[in-house]
Amino acid sequence: MGRPKSNQSLDAKVLRRIRGRGAGAVATPADFLDMGGRAAVDQALSRLVRQGALRRASRGVYAYPQQSKLLGELSPRPEEVAQALARRGAQRLLPSGAYAANLLGLSDQVPGRIEYLTDGPSRRVMIRQLGVVLKRTTPRQLATAGRVTGTVTQALRFLRREQVDESVVETLRRRLSAEDKRQLLKDIKLVPAWIGEVFRRVAQGRE
């Protein structure tokens, strides 16, 4: 006996939406609640996983698999997982810790986890052997979320004041665009004084 047509229709809608975001896209049930109730969406996602159309990356996190000719099926990108988790509550995200430093080329250290600060609930999921962590913080810490200033600030905090030497400043000068440097100067009032001084050195150096 086949599945009810309503189930088939919901499955098709869910799959169409996540496929529309491209291979490697990540979603949670909250991304589909405009299509049906939570129980129905959960069941649709479970059916699509059983069919092999989607992968369950972690509890409550689903991925449309991306294939590589060389490596086979790829794990979902941690950034996509974090964005999917944040969408549920319209949360802001700010890269933090070793991950922020790595994004800016300030550290060769491979992060053991991908960490973001957020104004939503704290959450941790495992994607293969890599942890993706959303850590709740204060509105003040997130004042520069969504701007390059925020990532630079978190990277500098990770490195600590005593380790921020001329080589760090020079790396940021090379990595950041003229527009990014102007943004650093605009946001000096939002960061600690020592970080603001680094901002000035980066922005006022040669471009």
C-alpha cells in the first residue's frame, strides 16, 4: 500500500526547497514549518533520509549531500550547519576563538571545533569528528556581528594582546580590503582600547 498523497506532496516540497539551495545545503525542521506541522515535517525528513535523498548530519540537522569525484560524499560545511541552527530563532552569529583567527589567516592551528558567539540558545552538534558550537553571549559582544570588525575582534581576543605583533598587523593589512579597514575605524568605539589601537595600525598602514 503506497503512502498517502499528502505525504508524497510534503516530501517533494521539502526536498525541492533544500535542493534549491544547492549540494551541501543544510537545514533543520524549522526551515519547513510553513509547509506543515512539526510532526509531519519530522516524518517527511525521516522518510527522505531513509530513501537516501538527504543525510542526517546530527540530531535535528539534515543535509543535501554533496559529492566529490575524488573523495566521494563530503561532510556538510560547519558554517552551513551553524547558519541552519541560527535560522530557527533569527539569531546573530559571530565567529569566535581559533576559528576566527583561522578565517583571517592569523593562525595555522586547525580548530578542534568551530565556535560562534550567538544571542540565541547555546548549542553543540558533532559533524563527523568536528564540533560546531553556538555559545550564548551578551549583546555588547555581538555589537559588531555580521561585520568584519567582529571577526577581527574575536581573532585578536583569541591571540591575546601580548601576541599581537607587527606580523599580525601586516597579515590583517594584506587580508582586509580598503572598505574593511574603513569599517574598523568606524567601530573603534565598540571594542576594548587595545583592540582599537590595533584597528588603527591596520587601517592607517599601507593598503
